[in-house]
Amino acid sequence: MRRWDRVRERLRETSEPALGSDLWGRIAVSRARGGTVELPRERGRMLARAGLLGAMAGAVFLVWLARDRRPADDMNAIAGFDWGWPLVPEAVLAQTPQVDHLPAMPSPDGTRLRPGRWVYNWTLVRGHKSASDGLPPIADTVTLRQGSFGGEAAWLATFYLHRTGGAGVGRLDSLYLRFSDLQPFREAMFAVRADRLETAMEMETDATRGTFRWRYRVPGGNGRDTTVELRLPPASGAWRQGGAWHTQLPILLGGLPLGERRSGAVPMLGLAIHQIKADGVVPLWWMNVRVKDRKQVTVPAGRFDCWIVALSFPESGREESFLEVSVDVRSGILVKEVPGADSYSSRGRELAAILP
Amino acid sequence: MTAPLSDDLASRIRAGSGEALEELYRAAGGRLFALAYRLMPSRADAEDAVHDVFVGLPRAIERYREAGTFEAWLRRLVVRTVLMQRRGEGRRLTRDSAYAAQRGIEGDGAAPPSGEAERLLDQLPAKLRAAVVLREIEGLSHREVAKSLGISEAASRVRLLRALERLRRVLETEKG
């Protein structure tokens, strides 16, 4: 029809992309390491399965009604897994192959950190829309203090994130990190507005079985622990590009041995639900950390001697993000700016550093 | 003109031949990638889809019944793989981008579209995009589109009209 002639004309301008020369290499490596992917079936069978699953879900729902349980509890528990976890357990690290062009950064050292509280203000920018156009700024408070859990010396890091205007539920995320090497072993999340604990979870790695396990209990739920077990990535180069949730990024950077022209890669597990593959394998990728420069930076919290650190995920092809990390006040990120992306970018500034 | 893929090649892959899999990649990988690229928002995502198809193919090929051409079956497999990968994308983009912005971190690694057609296609949700790519760019019949997407022919027509209309409005807005 003539109505869509112009659209069709534009669509004919589709380019013919050339196949990357290294893709077969990736496929061969994944296959050689025993990797496999469960591909979707034809829709007819899928619909039959969906029907069966629907019937099962209906039955479960009826049972749930009879037990008078609240569905929101389970949903909150699932939401707890969405945020990912950038620090990689030691056992996984031992299995992780090194990438030739990315020398590994030494493990984070917990003794480099010092306790304190840092307050940030983040400005959201979406396309041409800045916070002043309706997207409220976000305040973020990071607190780090020494403690213990289960008899083990630990850093307790808490992250309180809330919008300073508009809608949005505040979120408090507490993370216990082993004192010596910052390996996380327990995390608790609170929905602040709801004024109740969303979920608490413990994490453990079984290198022998190649599994990574969360155990959590939902307050107000059935009183039982729920365990989610995922397979660790095989010792292969099958790590994939993707975003990462740097909930613990200030802590991680504070523990890394930053220095003049220092660079290296930090492996990360992608624990966001969408990143976990159908076969339950957690993807692994590398974050490249590069110290570019050292300079004096002034923010509302004061004037600081800073490393200018560039972060990037080499597989993503994205521009680098730049952070200004205080040399002396470990675990503090002063200014952080992410280059414009397709949807959001952000700029953060440290408002205050409160040190004991 | 490209030679059709033989069922013998499919049989050898089914028998576990890695050489046959590589032969298939050399013969059809480029075409399958081009298809994935048109359905995906970025080159990296398209490469991931093709990677998954070839890694999963030795197992998936057990379901190939030689009822149609091997390549048509492969192309449907690519389409389904792409749609599976994109299924959670809306939720992911909203949630992850927001959180990424809050934390000032990278998003999903999507690169900007490379051409005018790709830029237009990026305006469409995955299902409408698949319909318009398969029908208007790949030249499939509505029956083939319907089979690829697991929907009825009527639904294929509706999706195509919706997609074209949405794109027309995008162009009108830009022009205006």
C-alpha cells in the first residue's frame, strides 16, 4: 500500500553486516569446554507446555489461597536477586581463565579500607531529559564499619539509596564482606518505605560441585529457608558481555591496589536474573580497571587527591566510565560520570565524607 | 546465489561431527548473523544469539525432522532464540537502566544503530520488529512468518500492519 511506501523504502536501506572474524573462535571455545545452550522449541510444543504449566500454576495458586500467604513476599524475595554481585568468590576465581590482553588485577585487600560514611548526590539524565525535567535526583549513602558475623571478622557495608523527590521506594542493602579479602558472604535488603525486611540471604560456593548457592528466608513467609542453586561458569572463556551492578563498586575500588598507570581486569559474576542462562549457569565477565591519572578534585565534601580511574567492559564496546577515587580516604568515590548511553546516564558528586 | 544446505550436513551434525558444524558456520553463519542482527538492537546481541545457536545446535538438531529445508529450520531457530533472549528485555531495560543510572554504571552494552533502517527498527518492540524484518526485509510469506513466530497468519498480518503504521508515524514526526 502506498501509505507505507516511505517506510518500506527506508527499510530497504538495511545494511549487510559482516560476520565478526572471532565468532567461530568463541563458539569453538564454548563447545570445547563442554558448554551447551538449550534452544527454544517450535511453538506448538511450547504452547502445549505453556498450557500444562498454566494448569500447574493454577493449582499452586489455589493451594496458596488456601494457606493465606501473601504473594508479594515471594516477589520481593526474587527481586532481591536482581541486583547482581560484582565480587567473585575465591573458589570461582581459581577456576577463572585469564584473558591474555587483560592482566588480572590483584585481589581486593580489605585492610586498605577504613570505616566511614559517604553521601552522594546523583543526577539522572535520560536522553535530553535531566533531573530538572522531572527525573528526581537520587541520594546515596554508603556506610562502612567493622564487625563480625558468625564469628568471622567482616566489613559491614550498607547502601541506602532513595530518591529525593517523586516516587520510588528507598532501598537499604547491607552486605557482609570477609575482612581480609572482601569476599561477600551475607546480604540483607530492606525496602525502606515498606519498613520491613525484604529478604536476607546467605551465599556459599562449592568449588567441588561447581555450584553457587543462595539461601534465603522471606519474612512473613512460610518460615522455611529457600535455596537457589546455580552452576558456576565452566572454566572457559564463555563469559559474556553485559551490564554489571556495582552495588559494591566503591568498596571494591577502595580495596584494589590502585597506583600510577595501574591496570588490570576484575572478574565478575552476573547474578541478575536475566543474565542467568536457561541451564542455570551464571555468566562471568571481566571489568577492566585502568588508572589514567592523578589530580586534585574539589567536590562539596572537600578537596581530595584522586586517582582518575577508567572502567570498561571490553566485550561491550561501550565507552569507558570515569571515576575519581580518593587516594587517602579509601572506599570513597568522589565524582563519577558515565558517558551518555542509549537511555540513561548519570553524574554523581560526593556531598560529604564523615570519618570517625 | 548460495547453494542450499544439504540434509547430509544436518545428519553429520546430528552424528556429532564438529567439522560439519564448522562447515555449516562457514556456509550459513553470515546469513544467520544478518538475520539475527536485524532482529536485535546491537551487533553484540546478534553475535550472542548466533553463538548460542551454534553451541546449542548439536542438541537441538535432534528435533529437526527434515520436513522443510534445513536452512529454513535454522532460520526459525535463530528467530526463536532471538525472541527468547529479548523476552525479558523490556523489563530488563527499564529496571537495569534505572539502576545502572542510579549507580552510574554501564547498561546492557547495546551499541547505537548502524544505519537508517536499523535506527527505525529500534523503535519497535521485539515482536513487531520480528514481523516486519521477516516479511519486509527477509521476504517471507505471511505463512512462513507465522510459522517462524509461532503465531497465526492473521496475527502475522496484524503485527506487520501495526509495525508499519508505527514506523510511518515515526517518520512523520521526524519530518514534521
